[in-house]
Amino acid sequence: MIKYQNLLNRHDVARRSRSGLTLLEVVVSTLIVGLMTVASLNSLGAATRSATSIGDRAIALGLADDLIAEIVPLAYSDPNSTPTFGPEGAESAGPRNVFDDVDDFHGWNQSPPKNRDGVTIPNRADWRHRVQVVRVTPANPTVATGGADQGAKRIQVVIEYRGKVLAQQYAVRTDQK
């Protein structure tokens, strides 16, 4: 019985001497916690960038929708029967509220974006509006006519933020209202 008691005592002493954490265990656990912290911060940063990107795209689509909605209801051709494709005379120097037909927007480019009356839209300093109007065939609006008017014009609105295109929208305006 004494031999068994001595054996138990030695085992208890050995176990008590190893019950604390070694330096290696502390270093490894600190390394693991550090790596997990870095990974979670990277995930948080990616989620924040994604949310910002989604918000920017929503703003761009809203700006594009507003501009398309402004252009499409205008007259197909100039009410004054001016044969110029694009803005005529005072239209090129003034705000958009002087544009009286669809092709007045051809080649129009503005940064920062402004409302129709020329007032700058707040908090949009790094944004840009661009519009191209092209005469197209009514049967296939993806085909430009090379300048000949066949009764349809394709309007392309491009919205950029810091030089990156975030939205493009198209509409077709025909001479039939």
C-alpha cells in the first residue's frame, strides 16, 4: 500500500508543477487571437467598402433616371426647325432649362452635376453627367444611321464618380409622340 501511496504522491507533484501556462502556449494563443482580430477587421473593412459602393451605385442610378426623365419628354426635333444636331446658339451656353429638343443634349457633359435650372446638386462634387444622342434605325436602335434621320434617336446617359462609370442608361425617342 505504501508503494501505491508514493506513486500517487509523485503523480500529484508532477501534475502541480505543470499546471501553469508555458511561455510557448501564451505566444501561440496570442498569435491565434491576433490573426483572428486581423481577419475580422478585414471583413469589416470589406463590408464597409461594399456598402459604400452600393450606395454610390444607387445615387448614380437616381441621377441617370432623373436625367433620362428630363430628356425623353422633350421635342424630337427643334421647334424652330433649326437643322443643327446638338445645342443651337444660346442653348450651348445656358443651363439645361433652355434645351428644347432631345438632341440639344448631344455631347453634353457636366461636373459637378446641376439641376435643370443650373443649381449645383449638393454633395456631388466628384460626380459627372455625360449624354450622347445618336440617330438610329427605328427597327433596331442599336444601329446608328450615320447621321441620316430615320425617325429615332438613342439617348445614352452616363454617370461617373471619381472617373469611374457607375451607371449607364439608354432610352429611344421617336418622332411619333
